[in-house]
Amino acid sequence: MSKVHVKMTINGRPIEALVEPRTLLVHFIREELGLTGAHIGCETGHCGACTLDIDGMSVKSCTMFAVQADGAEIVTIEGMAAPDGTLHALQEAFREHHGLQCGYCTPGMIVRAHRLLQENPNPTDDEIRAGIAGNLCRCTGYQNIVKAISHAAATLRGAPIQEAAE
Ligand code: FES
Ligand code: FES
């Protein structure tokens, strides 16, 4: 199958590659670029483990082809921490508040939460729950995930921490 030339920016780094038109974006990111933080849970658009931030939107990267991302600005979980390795407030909050167990959903959950907080820096718990409705977690129940996102939101706003309702 003839390959297509694509260019995109991933975590601030320009990328150029030749890809087969049938290659899913999540496979390209993981297998060609080695960015394996985005996980593959279902490959049918249901679980959200493969969520990436693409041109300012949360996108399940198993639902699009790599060629469709030509020209896009993409952020993956690998782009969340600072260059010196300091964790993003969301990563720190998930660690601190036990927002993960096996961690399979976590990259997609954090990338999604990051966009949610860009759109709504001070969400209620219900708004957080609605905001992550497309991301499934098989392990934790969602209480600590909501709590972690709420704490990260407060940290990012520089606001006093308010405990999420149990
Ligand atoms: Fe993409 Fe589940 S792997 S939504
Ligand atoms: Fe295991 Fe969410 S922590 S699926």
C-alpha cells in the first residue's frame, strides 16, 4: 500500500513521517513514535484509554487514522510533565489521591482531564464526572479520580483545596 507523507507537532516537537492510509493514529503514535503512554483498551471508541489532545480537543486516537492528523498539534501524556521531569499538577494529584490502581486508564484520563480544566478551571464534581464520562476505569471506581481532578483544578487556580464529597 502506498504511504502518505504527514507532518504534525507532538508535544511541541515537529514530526514528519510516511504512513499507510489505514494506520490508526494510536498505532502510529505508539509503534512508530514510541509514545506508548496512550493505551489501547478497546479499539472501538468506548474506553478512552487512547485519548490524546488534538488541536485543543480530546480525541480517542483509535477512532482516527494517522493521515487525518496531518497538520495537527497533539499532546500526549508524555508531554504533560515539565522538561525537568516535574509532574503536572494532574499527575501529582492522581498520585497523591490514589486516582489509579492498574494505571491502564490513567494516561487517557489525565489527558482528558487536562482539556476539561482548560475549558472549565473550576468544575463541580458533577461537571468532572460528566467531563470524564467517555473515559472508563475498571479498577478504582471514580471517587478518587474525581477527587484528584478537583484537587488539581484548585492547585492550578491557586485556590484553597476543598474536599470532594464522599
Ligand atoms: Fe480507543 Fe478504547 S482504545 S477508545
Ligand atoms: Fe485500572 Fe483505571 S486504574 S483501569
